[in-house]
Amino acid sequence: MIDIDSILEQNAQRHKEINKPYDPVTGEGCQGERVCLTIKDAPSPLLRIPEPMMEEEVYQLLIKHGSIAKLFKANNEELTEDAYFDFWVGFCELRYKYDFEYFAISCITIRHKLTGKDVPFKLNRGQRRLLDRLEKMRLAGVPIRLILLKARQWGGSTLVQLYMKWIQIIHKRNWNSVICAHLQDASKNIRAMLVRSLDNMIPINGIKHCLKPFQGTQNIKEIPERGCLVTVGTAEDPNSVRSQDAKMAHFSEIAYFPNTENNNPESLEASIISSIPAEPYTMIVRESTANGIGDHFNAEWEKAKKGESVYDYLFVEWYMIDMYSKPFNGNYLQHNGKLKKGTIEDFISSMNKYEINLFTNHKGCTLENINWRRSMRAQLPSETKMRQEYPSDDIEAFQDSGTPAFRAEDIETMRKDCKLPAAIGTLSSSCSPNLAKLKPKRRKEILSDLKFIADEQVLEDLSSGDSKLKELRERDKLRIWEYPDTDINVSNRYVVVFDPQKGLSEKADWGVIVVYDRYWMMHKGKPEIVAEWRGRIDKDIALWVAAQIATFYCNALLVVESNTYESESKYDNSEFIFDTISNYYKNLYSRTPADKIKEGEPAVYGWHTNKSTKPLVIENYVAELREEGYIERNEEALNEARVYEQKKNKSFGAKEGKHDDILMTRMIGCYICRDLPLPKATGDEPKHKTKKPVGVSSF
């Protein structure tokens, strides 16, 4: 049931955050660490100055004396009107060096989208978030490298281009830049914006800067006062942007660059950035709205997210753009875009599942944003198109052809239970699984004397959110959300599902082992994920690791997706792995009915995914997501569900370049959890076991 009062309270808090004071002249609400500076006789007596500016002598003197007049008096200087003016201009020009937002509002004008008039450049919320990323890299003294995924019409490109201009005019001489747009018209608009902003700029340090043609070229301009060249061209004509001495490059709408045998984004990028050194104040920004899965921009975005490149990454959601908001005025929009009389409470009651998830999971989204979204959705041909044009996350942004297997709103509902594991580490035993083939007499020891060894450093890395440590966190480690419960004996409680790695390539799906706890199903509750292992080790070793984890979790039922083992056994004369492991671990899932085994038919171990069973697990998982039928802990499983689709040939699988290894353990595991008999306590349950603890998802 929708809690209207809670939603209204959250909405009010979000508006309060959105409407926090922002004044780039005084520095209130501006980017970075700020310190207060009181100058009693200044045009703005209370300023919030960027912290690095504290090192300047004039700052220290103003702190000491508290006013311009007292500073002049202490130096036995007469404070005339001209002297006051010159001092204040000098102070402001010094501040330009440290404070881009102040430089922007004081020196730059841009063309207002609605009025068409030139107005001072005051950054919007999305631009301030982008500036924060750029400034963190600049102030850290590292090369500025960013890949920017955008929603439409919030000025991300404008901010990048004017930030580059700030570096050229304030910080660096002979600092050439290249701006490459996707179309000729876009290139012309960028060039016109840069010329206009410089023409309207006030003199700085007594110098009036301008943008002039360079040696008669159309696409290269020069800021002669700084010795900086600004090349603006288009990907349609690669020769228009080739440069041998660039220090900064901005690729605008790179996802829409031509991609032919002789002209493609990779080679064009390489021809420009190969000359850019990895030094402070050098800058490369790859920026675009998305254009589907699998292209160069999407590949670079994924690499940045995984920490596999030097680029930081940033996505700015549509609801961060102030114009995408529609207030309530005694009526609200229905889902068909038509107005209906009613209150904001009526609107909340009318919200569908996607809208509720959007409000719940996106802390910057307001009810007014969702009201606007309804009106725009009514103008577009499909919900898919709406999410492509106005994405709420990067997965929506990169939507492509194909039919999603699962509803996004159902998937997003599951995220509320995802969290960091309580521990991460490895299981140790009397004998390593690596020795199973070489020392068969010691195989029994692999499953004996099991101990979990926590890796505190990896858990700390996991908590830090450092994307570059992602590989370290995941590879060959056991994540534990809940330890095995040995307080009570319960039959059919734990289920372990193992989906083996397919091949040894780094691009192949991972091997994944997941543990389900079915305890609460005894009390009309849900199974939940309590542990997970993900790694890339040889499949014969990984199966022993799965058996170790199953043993650790109270001799759980071990369900192995057997396709990989069975297909390889046809070409392998060695002992079939299930014949081996079944001698040491008895609680293996068999798809041979129990009565047939009693009649003497041999057990066929493992879950086999085929044309008959795959639709079953997919259909079941649709219901699991729709009804919140289990408790998920790992967001990566939900991310994989978001990009799982039905192909044109009617088969199902992950989008190109994506994985479904974690997802398969969920689809198989949820199906098995529903198919097995309910867990049953073999003794009296402790009282604390019959009620779900507070703070854990209820049913």
C-alpha cells in the first residue's frame, strides 16, 4: 500500500535540497570546499571562497584586517575611489583562477534556450555535478579524463567547452584544444557559441580576448592573446579535426559518429588523442547521449564503469534538469497525458509501479518530475522510446532493439534489499581443490575441516566503492551476507546453485555459485540469497569449490548447471566429473525421479538448460520479480536481468557484450526453491527463529 504521507514528506525534502541557495557571486552553495571571508566594505561582504585560495597573500591580509579600508590604512595607502576599484578588480581576477563558477557568472554569457537572449552563465544542477568531477581531477593534479553519458538538453557540452576555455584563458598558454562534433550543424553551433562568448567577455588583466581565424582556415580559430588554437570540426570530415599538438579534446555526441571501414570513432579518436600527454590540465572528454548497445561509446562506458580505463564516468539523469518538472495546480496528469482535477494525493494514488520505483530508488526525483514525465510519455510512441530519450539510469539510456525478458519496474523493486556483504573471503580445508586430480586419495579432505577466512582488506575495498578494485573484490571470493545457521536442524533449507564458467577467455561468462536460504518459507516467507562466489578457475576445480560451499552451508542441496560438463565429456575420455564428486558429496541434485532411482535407474546429476527447461525458469523468474518472491542481495544480478532479452530468433540471452552468469543462478535457483518440499525443522525452533528480525525485509 502506498504511504502517501511518507511520499509527501520525502518530496518536500527533495525540493528543499533542490532549492538550496546557490549564488556563484558570493560562492554560496558552490562546488568544492569553501571557506568564509568577511570583507565589510566589499560589494558582497560575506564570500565563500574556494579553499585553495586561502594560500594567496591577499586572502590572509583581508582575514587579518577585515576590510579593504583597514588593509589600505595598515599599508599607509590612500583608499581613493579608483584605488578601491582597482583593488576589487584585481581580487576578482585572482578569484577567477580558483573559482570557475565565479568566472562563469562574471565573464561568460550564453544564449538562453527560451528567450534567445545572452545571459550570464549560471550553472544548473547537472552542470554543477559535472564541474565537480572535472575539478576533482584538476585539483588532484591528474590528467582530466571523463566519459559523460547524458540525458538531453541540460548543457553538458556547453559546460565542457567553456571549462576548456577557462583553462586556456586563465591557466595555460599555448594550450590547444580540439572539439569534434558528430554533424556539421553541431560544429557550426559550437563555433558560434565560442565566438559569441569571447566577444561578450569583459577584459581580464586589462586584456580583451577574442577568437580569430588561424592562417585563413575555416575550422581552426586562435585566441592570439594566449597563443591557443581552438579546432572545431566534425566526424563527417576527419581531416577537419586532426591535430598534432592538442592538449585538450572534446568528442561531442560520439555515439553518433560515422562508423565505416575508412572512418570510425576509434581511429578518429586515436588520431587526436595520441598527441595529448598524460599531464595535469590536459583534458579528454567523451560525451554523448546513448545510441544503443555494443557501439564504441557503450564499450568505453562499460570499461570506465569496471575501472578498466583511465576515464572517470558520469551519468546525469533527466530529472536533474529543472525544465523537466510540471507543478500541480488543482489537477494532475493521467497516464494518457490528459488533465484530471485532483490533488497531489490523488496523483500519488494513481502512480504505477514504475513511477513508484522511480521515486523510491532515485533520491533526486520529485513528484513534479514524474508529473512532467507523464505528459512527455503521452507524446512518444512507446515506453521504451521514453526511457531512451529521458533515461533514469545508464541501463535505460543504452536500451536497444530486442524485447526485454523482464519488466524494469519489477527488477528495480528488488534493489531495496541489496546491500554489501557482511564478510568476503575464502574457504580453507585440509586439502586444496586444486589437488583433486593429482592426489585422488586426498579428495575426501577437500570437504573436511572447512573454515572461512575473512579478507578484511577486500571488504574495506568493497565498502569504499572504488571501481578499480572491482576485479579484486569479485574474483574467486566468497561473499557472505548470512553465515550458515547451525542453531537448528532444518531439512531442505539451503540450496546451492552453480553455473560453471564457459571457456577460459576473459570475455567468457564467469563461474557463479550462489547460496539460497529457504528457512523462512516454513513461515510463508521468501527464500533469500545469503552467499555468492564468482570466479574464473578451471571447471573441475570450481565444482569442488561448489561442493565445499554446499558442505559449509549445512550440506546443502548442490544444483549444478550441467550443460558445460556434459558437452565436454563427449570429447573427454577421463573420468566424468559427476561420477567423481558424487562419491564424496552425496546431496547432489538429480533430474532422475527418485522412484526411478529406487528401481535401479542411474541418477543423472545436474540441471540441464534446454528448450524445455529454459522457458520454465524464465517464466518463473518473471513471477518472482513481479511478486518480489525472493530476497536479492547483489545488484549485479538485477543489472543482468535488465539487459536480458528475447532475440529476433525467439531465443533468450544477454544483450551483446553483456553477461548472464549471475542471472542464470537466480533463474535456476528460484525455480528449484519453489519445486522442492518446504523446509522442515527436525526439532523445536528457538523463539527468535519464528519471526523475521527487525531491519530485514519482511514478506
